Amino acid sequence: MRDASPQQAWHANRNNAWNRPTSGICHGYVQANLAILPAKDAFDFFRFCQRNPKPCPILEVTDLGDPEPKLIAPGADLRTDLPRYRVYRNGELTDERTDIVDLWREDLVAFLLGCSFSFEHLLLDAGLPVRHIDQKVNGPVYVSNRDCVPAGQFAGKLVVSMRPMPPDRVVEAVTITEAHPEVHGGPVHIGSPAALGIPDLDKPDWGDPVTMEPDDVPVFWACGVTPQQVAMEAKTELMITHATGHMFVTTLTVE
């Protein structure tokens, strides 16, 4: 799947042939986080994303009741074309599933938010390590102690992903990723996890821990899991998201 097209990824997901994290697949294409809400909550969530562009860079907002993202993935179906979905009701995770066809409603609006998986091939092409890909695990994600800017009922803590880097390559990683604000851009923190309120890197809130080299420096990027954390705080009637690490592949490219 490394060199698969977005259409091939959609088809594989639609047929339950790819039920794994999407890090490392469809090199060169932008991957997206997914958040689906009822129309009554969509405007406040839009304002939340606008006020917090680091964790929530908007790529597209779909038309009411339409599961096709016509601007960035024409022909795709957001009800079937991700590997796994999570369903939150009143702030509680109630289900994880491989499609949401039977949950779709005419009052739903889907938000697609840029994902940092999109720039990982650029790091790899530059000879930088992406250890969760090397170790074949789902990258670690943590709830930080930093507050997001609230909007209406949506408020909560910034969620971050972590990629260890050799100390002499950190600046290069920053330079590469800062060029892509549409997929979270540069890091929000470099160094001590304690400064972000993270007590133990071996105990991520989502994903899997990675084995670090002795001199590795932890580098943290804003993460699109932030809306899931916010949904739990807001206790919205319904929010459907991607499962952590199981993204939607768009037809946009990253150069």
C-alpha cells in the first residue's frame, strides 16, 4: 500500500481489505482526520477548528447530509472509505466499527482535517527516522496540559503526537514540517515531555509506545485526535471520528 493511489485505498477500506493504521501508505498524498457531527453542532465546531488551526487544519467541510468530499476526494464515500471509525455519544465512546453506513443521517456534516501522516514520507525521503513505521506500530499520541481556544461547547486539551529524532536532525524535521501547515505544520514542543504534562512516554493515551534510541529527542506535533478529546469534554449528542491512526486518504498531494 506504500505506493497505492487514494482510489485503491478507498476500495480496500470499502471491502474491509485494509483494517490497519494508514501511516506509510499512499506516499505523497494528504491524509485526513475525520469528525462528523449533527448540523446543530457544526458551526461551533467550525469555529473551534478556526481558532485552533494547529490541531484542526480544515481541508474540507462537506455539504449537509452528503458523505462525499467533493473538493479533496471526489468519488469517495466517508461512510465506508476509512479503515476504522469511532462513535461517541454524549461524550462516551460507544462503538468502534469498519463502516458507518447505518449511522448516516441527513443532518450530518463531515469535517476533514489535515493529518501529520501526510508529511512522514518527506521525513523518510530526507533520511530522518519515523520510528513507529520502522517498528510497525501505531504512533503514540498523548493528551497535553495545553488548553485549546474554546468555541461554544467545544473546549479541551491539545492532543499531540510524538516522533523521536536524533538531536542533530531535529532542526531538519522542524524545517520540513513547518512548510506544511495544512497537515499540522511544525512541532508544538521539543524536548521534555513533562513540560506538556506527559508523565510517561511509554504510556500513550492512544496508539503504541515506540522504542527510542539512547540519544533521541522527543518531538511533539499537534494532533487531529484533539477533536475526539474535545468531543468527550463537550458531551455532544453524536460525534463520529476516525479511529486513532486510521485516516482518510485524500487526492491532495504533499510535495
